[in-house]
Amino acid sequence: MINLDARYHHYLDGKTKFCINNVCESVLGYGWTDDGKDITGYYVQTENRRLYYGLDEKFIYMKEMASI
């Protein structure tokens, strides 16, 4: 299982920014996604978007904050 705390916790203090396509933002949170039965992946919530990843750690899709 992926250790999300080891990977993303240091971003929560706001000093380190999470950069996607040369856009750097603070991370507000992260967590697991599921289908109601099994864990299917995880997300990272930044100031303006939520990024979804599969358990294989590959990017799946992104939602802008206004649509969440």
C-alpha cells in the first residue's frame, strides 16, 4: 500500500508547494478513493484542484475546485 503520509504530509505546512505543469500550489489535504467496497486510488487536494491517482500511482484525472 502507498504511504500517503510519507509522500504528501510535508506539503501540508504550506512551505513546500505541489507543482503540476509549472503551476505550484499549496496542498490542503490528501486521502483515499474507493468504489464502495475496495480502495481504488488516492487524491491530492490543492488550492484550486483535486488530482486523482490510481493505486499504480499513475495520474487519472483532475477536477477544478469550483466543480468539487
